[in-house]
Amino acid sequence: MFKTRDRNADRTIRHARVRKKVSGTPEKPRLCVYRSLNNIYAQVIDDSKGITLVAASTQEKDVKAQLADVDKKGAAKIVGKLIAERATGAGIKQVVFDRGGYVYTGRVAELATGAREAGLEF
């Protein structure tokens, strides 16, 4: 019988393939998205130094207070706006979007839309 990989293993393979081409620089860092079953996380990363410049997620206390009456897509949009506000506060205006091996739809697309609305350019 054939042994199949789980969905997350397939995603990590896709993510590695994308990461060969997508890299963050100090002028244009990488906006990386991680999506779990209930939460979503976003980081702006400078790959030349290997450091995270800003981060946001649905696990933060101030974000959890806003999530009482929204669904997962709405939560992703809130996180996108928050990461964009923090990035512009750190002097970052342009980023390279790294969807993390996920399909660009649903929560990943909503996070990107929220970040664009708050002033971040991809």
C-alpha cells in the first residue's frame, strides 16, 4: 500500500519550494503567515539578519478582546491590520508576502487584505 503524507507535511514542502524564491531584505522584509486550526499568526522577518521585526497573532490579549463577535476570517483581518500598524510604526512600508504554503484564499487572503487596508504594500 501507498503511504500518504498528511496535509501539514504537504504544506511544509510547498512552503520550502516558495522559500527558495522569496526572501526578506532589510528594505523589503518578508511577511510570513502561519495558520493553525483556531488561530493565525503573522511575522515580519528580515532574512538577511534572521530576526523577527514585528509580530501579531490572535493569541494576544488586546486582540482577543476584539474577537468576541467575529469569525476566523474577521480575526485574520484584524491581525492583518495590526501587523501593518506595527510594521509602519517600525518604519516598514513594503513587504514580500509569504503565504506559508497555504492556498491564497480564506483567512490568508483576509490577513493580506487587512494589511493592505492599513497601508502595507506588497
